[in-house]
Amino acid sequence: MTANNSNNISDTQTSKPSVTSGQGQQMWGGRFSEATDSFVAAFTASVGFDQRFAKHDIEGSIAHATMLGKCDILTQEEVDTIIQGLHQVQQEIDAGEFNWSVALEDVHMNVESRLTDIIGTVGKKLHTGRSRNDQVATDIRLWLREEVDNIVELLVKLQSGLLNLAEQHTDTIMPGFTHLQTAQPVSFGHHVMAWFEMLNRDTDRLIDARRRINQMPLGSAALAGTTFPIDRTITADLLGFEGICQNSLDAVSDRDFAIEFTAAASILMMHLSRMSEEIILWMSAQFGFVQIPDRFCTGSSIMPQKKNPDVPELVRGKAARVFGQLTTLLTLMKNQPLAYNKDNQEDKEPLFDCVDTLTGSLLAFVDMLPNIYLTKRTCVRPL
């Protein structure tokens, strides 16, 4: 689930700084007397990573154009032409034929520029009544909403596998621990259900966070709305949002929904890390309680007796990575005045990495945890 870096990105980001030509490509360049330095253009561009939003950007643009037509701001012919052009842009992206340009800064301008190439100046009317500020805030919410749904689906699969494992070992006795000292006997199934309960709360947290993610900022424009007679409820309904962000300043500038998701992801990764720690301990020669399938392990080049629990160890390590991304986002936001600031370009890569790391860890656990098998050590035995 990484950004598609196979597509061509023109205008190298490693060239020697110099004054660039073609300033007219920038939609905001009218008041500037000189072109942007090539290093600055590359340094401030986000298209290298925010092209990941392309599908959602186009989805939002189709809904926005449809709304402009229903509000008689655009003619139906203009709307149809824009939507047809946007579908063509999406097809080019899907086919890997889209030419991503650093000179156009971000996914929004790349898509809009290509749309205008395809359908002419009517493509510029798509930006009526919106800004890149509310556009990117909408894209993030659409993308994150979809990712949350994918993560919840993985959690349900993992919980189902744990239920099956617990049912198989309802009568399998093992020692329970406090302070990592043998305490009281419990069933292995009961221990597995402790993991289940952790994940159940994690699922609830993500579902609850999704409600706040699923609020639409589009129509807030740069920070203070628009004088065009738009109807935000039409766009919200078309995009499946549960509600509309009520304050335009807040809508374009806050990322607390992303921070909330990353906090929930951090708690979930903490739980996966605790599970990993127990599996690692139980697989050791000192415990010898369980084994996991060989495909989740590696060996040693000089010690052939070893079976290293690489996947649980790596998930335990990746928890720290997600915790770090939460700290990054909190630190990013803590000093920002209203409304939008360029700082917020830095919100995407931590969020992408958090989603990718969590999703990868869950994919591994969905296959690994339900396939744990017990050893014949007497400390774990059926009744």
C-alpha cells in the first residue's frame, strides 16, 4: 500500500538550484516577479507522495462538479465534459501512463492540469468554489476512511481466527503468570481470549474515530468559505460523508482526526507488540510452550538448531515506529495558528507510514496467530 512511484515524475528533485522557467504553470504565480528557484520548487513539492490521493482527489472532483451543476454554477454540458475528462485522467493513472510533474507541486494541480489539457479551458472551471486547502483536507479524509475500513476488516478476520484457536484449546492447561512468575493455572483458550478482548476494544476505537474522520471540509475553500451559491450537502451525500465540518477555519487546518487515528493505531500496535512478546517468550527453549509455522521464522547460518521468531520480533519493533509517527503529528500541529499552513504538507508521510505499518502487521498476524501450535512440554497439556 505504498505510493505508486513507478509513474514518471518529471523535473528532477536533485538538480542544482537555479531559476526555473515556465512560471505560468503555477496557478498562483500572477503576483510574482520571478520564477521559483528549482530547488525550492522541488523542496516544497508534495507530488512525490500525495499522488497516493489521486483516486480520492478525482472522486471528490467529480462530486464537486456534479454539485456545481445542480446549483446552476456550471452548465450540465460543462459538468459532463469535466467528469468525462476526469475519468480519462483516472484511466491514465491506473495504466501507469500519467506524467507526474514536480513543477505542478501536488496531486491536485497535476490532475487539474491534465484535465485542462484534455478538455480545454472548461477544465479550469472545476476549481470554482474550492481551494487546494479544503481539497486536500477532503482527500485525506476520503483516503483514511477507506483505510480504516480495510483495517477493521483485518481485525475482524484476526479475531475470528483467535476465536477458533481458543475453542480448540478450551481444556488445554497452561500456567498463568504475574510478574512473569508462575501464578495460577489457566486454559490456553482463556489466554487467547485476552488477546481477543484487546482487539475488540481496538476495533471499537477505530469505528468510533471513523465518525469524526467522515466529516466533509469541502466548501470551506481557502479558509472563509466561498461567495458562490454552493450546496455542501449535495457534495457530502455524493461522497458518503456523515456530516459537514461546521467551521471553515477549523475544517481546512486541523488534523486531529488523523492524530486520533494514529493514537488508536498506536494502542493497537501496543497490543500486537504484547502478543508478540508472549509468542517470543513461549517459543524460547526456556519456555517451550508453542511454535509458529516456519514461514514466519528464519534460521542461523552457523547455528542450525535455531528457529528465530522474526515476524513477532519485527512487529514488536514496528510498534515503536507507529508511536513515533503519533509524536510526529502531535508535534507538527502543536504550534500552528489558524488557518492552513505549509507545515501541514508534512502530515501525509507519517500518516501513510502509520497505515502501511499497521496494515502489514495485521496481515502477518491474520495468518500467523491462528496457526500457533502447542508443544509437548508438560507445562502446556490437555486435561
